Amino acid sequence: MQNRSNILLFLSGLLPISLCVAAGIGAYQILPWRIPRILLFHEDGFEVLIYVRFPRVILATIVGAALAISGATLQGIFRNPLADPGLIGVTAGAGLGAAIWIVLFGGGFLGIWGVPVAAFTGGILVTIGVWTIAQTQERVPTLTLLLAGIALNSFAGAGIGLMTFLADEEQLRSLTFWLLGGFGGATWRAIAVTLPIAIIGAVVLFRLARALNAMSLGESEAYHLGVSTETLKRWAVFGVALAVGAAVSAAGGIGFVGLIVPHLLRLIGGADHRYVLPGSAIGGAALLVTADLFARTVAIPAELPVGVVTALLGGPFFLWLLLRFKREVVHG
Amino acid sequence: MVELEQVGYRTGQKWVVRDINLKVEPRQFWMIVGPNGAGKSTLLRLISGELTPQMGRIRLFGRDISSYSAQQMARLRAYLQQKREVNFPFRALEIVLLGRYPHLNGSKETADDWAIARKCMEQVEADAFTERLYTTLSGGEASRVDLARILAQEPRLFLSDEPTNHLDPRHQVQTLDLCRSIARSGKSVIAAIHDLNLASMYADKVLILRDGNAVTAGSPETVFTPEQLESVYDLPFETLHSSSGRTVITPLAPTPQ
């Protein structure tokens, strides 16, 4: 128990450090320990920090935290360590929403808000679709929720494919860029919209931690321990839809953060969701800030999409996970 | 304490159990026996509130079962299931502590809750592996940890589906001793079981199910007759009297032609 508080404490200390380091590094170098002085006395670099770096690292923090908590929650609900925040359709739906907006409305009348709003709407609509399809008369069985998610995910994927086919060069470029994800367009205004939605989602999910522990024994065991499992699932899907919807609308599709981070936390401190959820939030934030730092500095002045960086990190990790499970199956 | 009146449950058109009447009093240890697919688990899940009967009614402690919330139910009854699968690295003690869930009301576990969990692990001789990961325990060890979790829930009604599954003879006897002492302390225990000899050794009352119907109910001596068992299992049985004075029930393999 003490061990877990220490891990959380350590991570909470790590996050501000990685934020400052990431805010300092870039085409215009700022030493991390000079940041407080620059902010206080408006020294050189003030504008870069305030208008470019801080919005970017803060948005990455929000998105990383939202994705990781959502991944941890869905892994708990599905009792499957390989569940990912996109499983209930939010990510694919958001992608479809963004694709339709970019291709059919050519950027449209909402200006810079058009794509995020379309993405958020698409994500929520597809999630509602998954939930509705999975529903039987009195309950939403986890298995049908999973299957409905897979079905609508591939359906939305096909829609994105169709939009890609219809797109002209220019649209194709912005669509691809959006789908790969990134924080190039981070602004304070984007944060002002994303943060409240992500916080509502996160607060909803944090409150489920204890029930998710009971759920680890299985849905029926959780019921026998007094968990209202249908209510739990409804809140979980609601919270994930908000958190992931906000994250994806602001930064595009960023994979693997929601899958990897909860695992790392369980690996070092065990499975209690009261520790895994907050730990994932901080860990996901730190990981995505670091991945974004890597994405924008590795090929200055060009920028890699951050989704590519997380996938490059995540792919091998996933493989390692698989090999580890395989070993357990063989020897267990 | 537990009353079933004309209870029936069906999936699709098939009645899994039907016309079940049962009255379980405090201090009674009931065992349900019957062939595979007789409806033993379904009956337990109906009494636990997990399934809702389409026919008849179930009353727990004087109130209709549907009038209880999930949390209220969890404080009244616990259910030990056959299959358990945990995919995350929880320690054994954490699993037992989950038994305190219905008593927490959303707050953190107190020192009392921890003490109860540890005491329950000692009771089932599982205290040697409190810190082990549940996923690394053997079938029998995991069963004992789950039994400890049920004890930590401190219910008035214990339901158990094959509590002796995966256990070696010593722990089978120990588990049933424990069930009996729980019953003697004023609670009710209902367990589904396949081993007829354990049933006749421990049960106060036995309910025999076949094809979803209650064939008979009563004390083990009265219901476990070779004729009755043959009609239920389609297999001849013999009762032997051992030198220690016990009655032993054994199935007779059909003689080869």
C-alpha cells in the first residue's frame, strides 16, 4: 500500500519536470530552470513559452491523461488487459466525423473549430450506436458491447477509407495528418474547450475505481458483491466517450497510450484501480508529453506525427506483452 | 429465512427449473444434488437474486427478493461460484478484502476491514499466501481464498456452487466443516454438490433435482436410498455400512455383458 502511494508521489514529481523540460526544448532552446525567471520577468523566450510551448505540453498532458484513464477503465470493464480506449467506437467515430467534415464540407463554416466539433460529434454518435446495438431488453452484456464495438469500428474505418478515396490532394493531406494525431495546432482556446470535457470524463471514471476492482472477479461476482453492474457499465462508457472524445477531437487519433500506460502501472504496483486510474492519468500525461517532445525535435524543422511516435514505442511494447503472456500460458 | 414458492425459470421455451418449493431455516445446511444440467446452479443464482424467476416468488428474510438493492443483497447473502478468472495482478489479500465491498459505502477500508479479511484467511488456512498474486495460486489455493472472501462478506445466507471442487480430501472436509459451523452459528448455507457421501455426512437437508424439477427433499438418510438415486441418475447404487458405522453410497458400474 505504502509502495503505491510512493509510486504515485514519484510520478507526480516526474510530471512537472517532464513538462518543464519539454517546454524548454525545441528550435528555440530554453533551459528548464530558467523558465520561472522568464515567466516572472518577461525575459527573452516569454512569447515562445506562452503562445507555443505551454499550450502544446498542456494539451499533451490532458490528452495523455484522458486516454490512459480511459484505457485502464475499459480494460477493467472488459476484464481484458488488451482493451484499448477506442474499443467502444469513440476514436473511429471521431475519425469518421473529421473525415466527413474535411472532405464533404471542405473545412466548412466553423473555421478552425469545424474539425474538432465534427470529430467529437462523430465519436459520441458512434459510441451511442455501439451501446444501442449491444443493448438487450434489460442489460448490456459485456460481450455484445465488445462485438458491437468491433463491428462499428470496422464500419467507421470503411467510412474513413471511402472519404480518403473521395478526397482531393489537399484534403487527403489534412485528413492523414489529422488521423495520425499531433499537437501542432495547440492553443489556449483549444485547451479551454478540451479541459472541462476531459475533466468531467475523468471525474466520472475515478469514481468507478472501487467497483472496477470488484468487476475484476467477473460480472456476476461483482453483482454478488453489491455492484450495480449495468450502472457501472453505463457510467464507464459515458466517461470514456467524453474523455476520449475530447482528447481525439483536440489531437487526432493517438494510439497505444491508453493500452501501455495502465499495464506499466499494474506491473510496478499491482491492479487496484484506486491506484491504477490516477497513476495512469499521470503516467499517460508524462508519456505523451515526452513522445510529443520526441516527435517535434527528432527531425527539426519537420515534425513527426505524435501518433507515429507512440505507435513506434507501443508496437514493440505490445509484442513484449504478448510474449510475456505466451510464456505464462505455456508455464502456467 | 429463504422461501421459494412455485419458482420457475426458463431460457427461451425451455424451463431450466420449475415448480420449486423450498424453505430454508436459520441453522440449516442444505445441499442440492442432481445430475449435470439438473438446474442446481440456476436455482442458486435465482436465490442469489442474479436471475429473476418468470414464475413463482422468492422471499428472503421476510421480504420479496426484488425489493432489495444490489448492495442490500450483498450484505444478506454471499455466493461462491465455480469458475473464477482474474486477469489482473491482485494479491490474495486484496481479493479477500473485496468481500468487504458491500459494507464500505464508498469509503476506504478501515483497520477493522483488514483485520476481518486476515482472520477469514486464517480460518480457511489461506494465511500463508496473503501476499501471493491470486493469478499464481493453484486451483485449490484459489478456492480457499475465494471462500475467505465470502466469509469476509459476513452474510446471513451462504450460497455455494460446488465448494469442494479442486480441493484435496482434507480441505474438502475442512470446507464443509466450516460450512456446517457457519450454519450452527445461526446462518443458512445452501450448497450444490456432486459428492453424495460428503452430502450425506454434512447436510441437514438434501434437495434432489432432476431436469429442473425437485424430485424430493429431506434428511440425507431418507432421500439417499438406492432406489431413489437410481431413478435420478439412471445408474444402480448400493449402500454399504462401514465398520466405523457410516453409510457409504457407491454407484455400481453396469456389469459387462
